[in-house]
Amino acid sequence: LVPYTALSPLAVIVLVAYVGAVIWSIRISLTSSRSLPTDTFVGFTQYAKLFDNERWMLSIENLALYSILFIAACMVIGFILAALIDQKVKAEGVLRTVFLYPYAMSFVATGLVWQWMLTPGIGIENAVRQMGFPNFEFDWIIDQDKVMYTIVIATVWQTSGLVMAMMLAGLRGIDEEIWKATRLDGIPTWRVYLSIIVPMMTPTLATVFLLLSTAAIKLFDSVVAMTQGGPGTASEVPAKFIMDHLFGRANIALASAGAVMLLVPVVVILVSTMYARSRKVVRV
């Protein structure tokens, strides 16, 4: 009974604060609630309004673009950094700290710093012009077609260190005898990584993908800090749409519908991961 007693407060919090909140949000999304909750049932009307809303559809497109670039860049950069550090380089502890430090900062602070760096006339653009390139322009943060790429750059810079740490842990868990055998066989290093190391790191890669996916889906603070969803609504994301309608436009039913839809991909990813792991256990 001791472990169950110790875990009972956490179980109560999960059931009340998380599961209860999800059920409440689903219920509210099926009503006509505005500023305050009501019991007027309207079915899936709010969901129909949600997908008729151009701002919501734009936020979904932005999230899809962001997720693909963010996850791919973090996994590639994190793996490369981990592979380099795994070569027993000097000052390994210092390098790990340097790469991991950005993740210790708040996303709001990171967003404000990157906003300053990317603002035309100052930051990166001004620094390059002072280096002798007076015609250099870097105005992505105010370009509606490129603003999402600036958010990708900022968040990848902050998150890659965490991915590096997880990848490095996975690499350190691989038996050194495998490397010795591949060296004796004369197999190129890139081939070893591609054909042997990466497949062996599948559990680590799956965990990293799961964490990055959930982080991408709930993207909010970096967008608010860097662009406020602008210029216009060019960098709108679902989480900001939900918060704006929940607090700014007093439409909690529509915001709840958006929150429920935002929960769907998270559940799909979690279920897929759990299913894949269960299949692996069964095979074993």
C-alpha cells in the first residue's frame, strides 16, 4: 500500500485537473457559451464555425509548417552535435553545458532576444552592414511569407541542446565492441551510423520525436514574444487563437472547441507510440 498511498495525490491531481478539465472543455465546446459557461446545447456548431474561420485554418497551416521544420531540424542538429561530442572531445562537459544552456532559458526571454536580433535596422542586419555589406537585408520577421521561419530558427536554437543531451545518452548506451568490429571490417563511419547506430537508437529517437511533437503542437510563448502573431495574422498558431478567443474575445465555447481539436494530434501521437512499444514487447 505504501507506493499506492504515495502516488494517490498525483492520481487525484491527474483525474481532477487534467482529465476533469478535458471533459469540461469538451462539454463547453458543445454549447453556445460566450463570456460565461451555459448549458445551451448546440452540438457540433462550434466545430463547424472553427473550421469556417480563416484565422484558425491559417494557424493550422502555420503549425504544420512549423512542426515539420522544427522537428526535423532539432533531430538532425541534435544528433550531429551528440555524434561529435561522443568522439571523446576535450572539454566535453563545457560543450554539453554550452549547448544545453539555451534550454534553461524561458521561451519568452529567448523570443524577446531573437526579436531584437531579427528586427530590420538593428541586430543581425545592422551587424552585417557594419561589416561592409551596406545593402544586406534580413527582414524575415516582418515578411508574412517568411516570419514562421524566424520562429523555427529561434526555437531550434533553444531546443537542440536538449535533443543533443538525449541523443548523447542513447549513443553512450551502445556497446563499444560494435565500433571496434566495424573498424576491423573497414566500414565507413557514416555507414555505421546510418545502418547500425541509428536503428539501435530507435527508442531514443521515438522519445525525442514525441517530446518535440508535443512541444510543437503547444507552441505559444515564442510566437507571442517574437511576433504577437503578426505581421497581421501571418504567424498565428492554434494555441494563440485559443487564448485570444478565451480571454480577448470572450468566446469560451469556440476556444474550447479549438482546445479539443488541438488535443487530437497529441492523443494520436501518444496512442501510436504506445501501440508501437506494445508490439515490440509482444515480439520480444
